[in-house]
Amino acid sequence: MCAVDEATLASRPDPETPRRRGNPVKRWVTGAVARPWFAPIAILACFAAAAAGVVATNPTDDTGPTSCLFKLATGFDCPGCGGTRAFYYVLTLNLPEAARHHVMAVFAAPFIAWMFLAWAVPRLAPRRTWRLPTFHLTPGLLTVFLSAWAAFTILRNLPWEPFTFFYV
């Protein structure tokens, strides 16, 4: 017989105690990373919930005061002003009204959708050999878009024609 010291006996788990398999949050996160389809499905679920909320609340019904803090404080339209109403009109397929409320958001929407699909398709169908071409935002392109958005924000707040068309 071999002798077993007390330190070895103390380090062994009690056979009656259930074994724990580590931190459950860590297991969930690492499990989600191991499933590449999880992130695209989660983003689509959040987008669907937001779209359902916008359609259900109908932001074009102007019965109450504005909730935009920038507009309340300054009286001017902010860079995102009209974006929710434009999103509502896109969801209800009224593109002329959507563009009237926020033309920059309507312009950017197809590019954002394309970038999401180019990212999500390989994760949802990893065994496929085809991929969508990716749309790369270079610093110059991003600067042009943000400059156009800034110019749009300034022009939509000018109080004379033809800029009053963009006032929402």
C-alpha cells in the first residue's frame, strides 16, 4: 500500500459535491462566440423590435411637444431631426416623405443594409463559398459623407426658400 498524505486528500473534490463547470456568464459568452450566427440574429431581432416600436407609435402624429433636447434648447433642427419619422416612412414604403424628413438617413440606409449583409451572410451560412462584396469606408469617404451631413444640417435650418422645404 502506498501512503497518501493529507494535502493530497484535501485537494481532491468530495465525490458527493456536484462539480461546477466555471463561471456561467463566461460559458455563455464563449458559447456565443463559438456560434457565429448569434450576433447577426441578435442584431436583426433588435432592429425588428425597433421597427415594430416605430410603426406602433407612429412618430408622424404631432400631438405632443418635441422630445428632442437640442430642438428644445436651441429651436433648431439637430443633425438627426426627422430621422425617426423618415424611418417610419421607409418602413411604410413612402420614400418621398422619408426623404423630405431626412434625406441623408434615407441615402445612407441602403449602404448600411449592404454592409450588414456583407458582414452577416458569411456568419449565417459559413459553408457557402460566395460572399457579398464588402463596402469599405475610407477616411476620405467618411469625411465627405459627414461634411455633407453637416452642410445638410446647416441648410435645413436656414429660414428662406428653398431651404424651408427641409424644415421638419
